[in-house]
Amino acid sequence: MSNQSGNIQQSSGLAGAIANFFNFDALGTDLPTEILAGATTFVTMAYILIVNPAILSEAVFLNGSGDLFGELVMATGISAAIATLIMGLYAKLPFALAPGMGINAFFAFSVVLGMGVDWRVALAAVFIEGIIFIILTLTNVRNKIVAAIPDAVKHATTAGIGLFIAYIALKGAGIVAPSEATLTTLGNLRSPQAAMTLLGLGITAFLFSRRVTGALLWGIIGTALLAWLFGVAPWPEGVVAIPAAPTHLFGQAFVGIGELFRLNFLEMVSIVFVFLFVDLFDTIGTLTGLGSKAGYINNEGAFPGVEKAFMADAVGTTAGSILGTSTVTTYIESASGISEGGRSGFTAVVAAAFFLVALLFIPLFSGIPAFATAPALIMVGVMMMSGARAIDWEDPAAAIAAFLTIIMMPLAYSIAEGLAMGLIAYPLVKAFQGKARETTIGMWILAAIFILRYIFVAGG
């Protein structure tokens, strides 16, 4: 009896310590609420444990596509857990982080497969981007870079990445196929993979429209289960196993640093800049939205302590590159946990713990066919298109720059080309309008960098 009583007191003492550390009383929350919020956040973004390795394994492999899938799951889960834990313990905010969607596609399809850059060199670029992000956060230079980017291009970047992701998913599932006459055309919808993807898209869209928590994850699981049942894909060889360390990935960023500096200078700068740009503005947009939803933004529009959140993002990216994955960023899916009442960093701590536990199920993840992730990618594209609403389509400069940014990402099969077109177009059209005073020196510098890149690197 005394032991039981002692355990209760110890538990109560631990709960009290957690409550005091995370300031539960001031935030109007409690331990059960924070645990539920953390679990909810994890469920809504757990799809990244499948989708990120599925995308990266197309470009990151030793002998053939997919042979490092298990290690990429490990790298994804561990990097997500580290960054989310830092967000919870250091920034004390209820936001979760993981390798970002869109930037992973840029890493795999634009840099490695498109430009022919070795994946180790691409990891080195991500590592350098993370270090730069840390320096920018410490010195507050970040604000000056933000001011140099037109708002139209910022919003268009989100929408363009959404289209790019959806196009990759449709192409991978066979719903969109190559054509000599029209470059792309409708694929064979009667093929097992295409038909199963469309069925999965219907399931995911239903769950998403009904606002079911974890709709993307359940859509992936449902599509995979149907594929297994109908024999479209083989059943997983197992469910639970002790995960293997990412030995072929860990530290490869350092191996690639030497090769990175052997690239053409403008090409190297372009790669690092795009990683930095997308991470920077994706994080800014996400933190602003989440901070507003959680009530952290004050009457002056400021978000006290946001620099700590940026630091968590920057350190997460740096650690993720060393582990072997692309840029780590804050996830908008954290809003689901906030909606459940999560207000403190303990929500993030709980989500981080779930990421680590999930790594025991790598055999199950490995058995999920790539086309089963296509519905989730398409729905991610749907959500990312919301950025287009904030663009001033009545302003020719904003409209032209935004349109070029959005349309060139999927058509050029490159996030970098879309960004380049938008950043070049905006100040030029403003000058054509006789409104050059509405631009900044920073805008012209960015435009000049990309113009020089086309002249000396990508001119044909």
C-alpha cells in the first residue's frame, strides 16, 4: 500500500514538474489535453514516414531505387523526433517538424535526378543550408531576406510546389503518361495501379472532406490494404522489427561537401539558395499560421519567441542532413493538435515520442506500394494551392510573376526554375509599369543572380 501511495505521489510530482516547466496554468491547458494533442498531431503527419522515403528513395540508393527505403524511414523518423523535441523543450511551442514536402521532391527530382548531382552532394547542400539558416537566425539577417522577396512569389511558391507534387504523384501512378505528340496525356486508367490510385483518392477525399483526423494517413493505409487484398501489391514481409541504423546515410553529407564545391559556383549557389529559400518561407508561413491559430501573435502582429522556433527548424535541418534526409521544416498539420487544445511544448514532446515508437514498424512501411502514397500527395497539392488566394491578381507584376512561378514548377519539373522565373519577372514588370520605386535593391540582386545562372549554367 505504501509503495502504491509512493508511486502516486511520484507520478503526481512528475506531472507537476511537467506542468510547471511548460507553464500549463498560464496557457490554460493540462497534461491529458497535451498528450491527446501530441498524438493527434502525430497521426495527421505520420504519412511523412512513408511518403518522404518513397520520394527520396527514387534518387537516394546504392544499387537500385528503393534499396535504402528502410534507412530513409529511420532518417525521417529520427530527424523529425530531434527537431520536434527541440521545438518542444527549447521553443516550448506545440509544433511538430519533419522533412518537408515539396523540398524533398526538389531534392530528389530536380537536384539529383534532374541535374545529375550525386545524392551525397545534395545532402551536403542541405547541411550548408541548415548552417546558413542558423547564422541568419542568430544575426536576424533573415528579416532582410524576407523583405527582398515579393509577396506574390512567396504565395505562388506554395501553390507551385503543390502542383509539382500532384503532377509527380499522377505520373508515378500512371494516371498521367508520356506522349510524343503532346508530351503528356491521360494514362491507362484500367491499369491496376492507376485504378487503385483513383480508388484511394476517392477514399482520401471522402475522409478529408469529412475532416477525419489523420485523413492522409488513413488514405494511404486504406489504399495499401486494398492493393494487398486484390493482389495488386505483395503483402508486407513483417510488421514489427528492430530497426537498422541508417549506416549508409549517416554522415554522407560530409562526404559530399568536397564534391559540392567542385560544382560550377553559380550552380552550387543556386542549389543551396533554393533549399534555403523554400525552407525559410515555408517556415515563416507555417509559423505565422500556427501562431495565429494558437493565439501566440499579439495585437501588434508580433510572435514573441518565434526566433526559437526558427532555431529549432534550422538545427533540425542540419541534423537531418547528417542523418541522410532532405530539409526539415515545421508542419502545418500541427494545427490539428492545436485544435485539440495543445498549447505548450509538451504537445511537441509527445509527438516526438510517437515518431520514435513508429520506427519499430519499418517492415510494414516498406510493404506499402509507392502508388498508395499518390492520393496523399495529390491531397497535399490541394492544400498547398490555398497560397494562390493571397496573390493580388489585379497587379500585373504580381500576377505575371506568380503565374510563371506556379506554372513553371510542374512544366519544367523543377521548383528552382519556377522560383527563378518569378523572381526575375516581378522587378522587371514593375519597371515596365513605371513603378520601379516599389521594388528593392534586394529584389534586383536576386533577379540578377538567377539571370546570371541562366546565362552561365542553364542557358540551354
